[in-house]
Amino acid sequence: MALACDTHPVQNLKVLARLREFGLPEEQVTGWAAWANRDGLSACETLIADEPGPFCFGATPTMADLCLVPQLANARRFGVDLNAFPRLLKAEAAAKTNKAFADAAPDRQPDAE
């Protein structure tokens, strides 16, 4: 929920477009998105720090992993340094070995450019 409810909604395309409509320079819009990502990922890193993994909450993927993988992609898009989130990166790496996650990657979709 930390990602799906607290992080993603405040940095999605609709919110960023509205910030642009208010006349904010692109640097501030991108900064907002990066801040929202860092803040949410930091909370999640703390939440799962003591979980053994390899996924967010154990040996099999959960809804948390479904939310984490695209959120990390967004964080990269906005230039967030992910080195502060080793446990999240471990969960992402586990997810990327899962066929369902690999097949769902944006670059594997029929409309990908």
C-alpha cells in the first residue's frame, strides 16, 4: 500500500501534467516525481529490511512485488539513485527471474517502441 496508495498516485502522469499546467518548470516537475519516488521507496526499504526474501515478503511474489517493479522503473526514469535501496533491488532481481514479470515488462508489450 505504501507504493500503490502513497507513492504512485502523487507522481503519476496526471499529477505531473497538472504541475506543468501550473507553470512549474520541467526541472521542478521531475524533481517532484523523484522526491515522491525516493520517499516511498525509503519507507518500503524500511518495511522489508528484515524480510528474508528473495521477494518483498518471502519466497513467492506478492502484491508488494507487483507494485515494486514498476515503481523502481519510474524511479529510474526520474533519475533516483537506487543504491540506498538494496533490499528492494534484491526483490526486483528475484521478480525479473519470474516469467510472468518478464513477460509483463513494458518493453515486451506489443505497443512498445
